Amino acid sequence: MALRFLKASLGAALILGAQAALAQQPAPAGDAELAHRDKTAMCVGCHGIQGYRTAFPEVYHVPKIAGQQPAYLISALKAYKSGDRSHPSMRGIAASLSDQDMTDLAAYYGVPAGTARARGDAESGKAKAAQACAACHGPDGNQPSAPDQPILAGQYADYLAKALHDYKTGKRNHAIMKGFATPLSKEDMEDLAAWFSSQKSRLHDQR
Ligand code: HEC
Ligand code: HEC
């Protein structure tokens, strides 16, 4: 099973490498959307499975890469490609990646999970939160004023924006939050979501 997956992912890696070699267009910035669409299929089978362990050559956890520093991810991939790091399957995968592939992958993974899909502007979200939300959720979303109120800090931005939208439209029914969500535009919601999701948090997804 694991071996079959590995073969499949190495096959995909080779095809990807060939495509990348044909492309030959050095663009400096990483394209996270492109990486997500075309380049991460061969990573999720190991890095996207919570608590997954490698079986060969030794048994230990596959490291977390989502939320890691982008420049570090690139330097790690280069180290596998050059042989400075020796893990056999990562070497096989990195060998097939162009510099551009690595930059794109780093742009996708190298963003804290909570802010990966934040479309809004966190700075204007901060100002809006101070006016309308801080009294109950705390200025950074970490100090709920009552036990039945959620921590917003570090929550996924797309989830926060969806929750606000649902309060406004009545898909989620809560009198207080309906009152606060109703005056918000889509842009307000995204700004607020970007602000809260990018704050330090005790929320996590490892359980
Ligand atoms: C077959 C399972 C497997 C696949 C598929 C895989 N990885 Fe890995 N990856 C590992 C393992 C195991 C390690 C730790 C190896 C070591 O000890 O150096 C690792 C390490 C890494 C590291 C170094 C992390 C650190 O903290 O130093 C990066 C970066 C990485 N992988 C990125 C990727 C990317 C990007 C992809 C997809 C293009 C991918 N990996 C596909 C198993 C996998
Ligand atoms: C008067 C107190 C109060 C104020 C002010 C307030 N909230 Fe809330 N908020 C709550 C309560 C109570 C809940 C829990 C509602 C529920 O159970 O659905 C909540 C829930 C939420 C949730 C759902 C989180 C989740 O994990 O599902 C979001 C998102 C949210 N608030 C955002 C905001 C934003 C953004 C503002 C400012 C525009 C704001 N709130 C202002 C009291 C408040």
C-alpha cells in the first residue's frame, strides 16, 4: 500500500518535473494557488495525514510543513535535491522539482494554516474589530468575555468569514451575533477574518 503510493507519487513527480523543465519561465514569487492545484498531490499522501509515520528506512513522524517558514522549506527541498539530506523518498521527490516548483510549494505550505486563505486585509480588520468586536471577543480574539463565547484568534479565516455570513443571512441563528454581523459588508467580514485568524492562538488541529 505504502509502496504503491510511493511509486505513484514518484511517477507524478517525474511528470511534474518534465512539465516544469518545459515551462522555463523564472518568476520570482511563488504561486500558492498553482501549487495547490498542480503540485501538492504528491505531498498530501504523507504530509497531509495527521500523525502519519514513515516506515522506511526508520519509523518516525512525517514532519509538519504547513505553516513552516517558506525560505526554510525551499532550503530543505534543495538539501534533499543536492544530497545534503539523505531521506530516499524526499530525495526522489525533490530531484523532480524545479526551483520554481519549490518556490510555489513554499508559497502554499509556508503560510500559517490559519491565514492560508485569508483574503481580507488584517490591518483594517484590526481597526474594525477594536470598534465592534473587542468588547466580547477581546481585541485579538483571545479573550472571550463569557464562557459560551468562542476564541476567534487563530481560527481558519475562511471559516470565520463563513460564520459571519451565516449569522447575517440567518443560516446560523444567534440574536446577538446577527446584530453584529448584519451591518458588515463582505469586505468587512474578510478583513475581520484575516485579522482574527492571524492572531496567536491556543486553537490547534492536532488531536
Ligand atoms: C512518501 C512520503 C512523502 C512524500 C510523498 C513527501 N514527503 Fe516530504 N517528507 C517525508 C519524510 C519522511 C520527511 C522527513 C525526512 C527526513 O528525515 O529528512 C519529509 C521531509 C520534508 C521536508 C523537510 C521538513 C523539515 O522540517 O525539515 C519538506 C520541506 C518536505 N518534506 C516537503 C515535501 C513536499 C513539498 C512534498 C511534495 C512535493 C513532499 N514533501 C512529499 C515524507 C514525504
Ligand atoms: C455582545 C458580545 C459580542 C460582540 C460585540 C461580538 N460577538 Fe461574536 N460572538 C458572541 C457570542 C455570544 C458568540 C457565540 C454565538 C453562537 O453560539 O453561535 C459569538 C460568535 C462569533 C463567531 C462564531 C465563531 C465560531 O467559532 O463559530 C464569530 C466568527 C464572531 N462571533 C465574530 C464576531 C465579530 C467579527 C464581531 C465584531 C463585528 C463580533 N463577533 C462581536 C458575542 C459577541
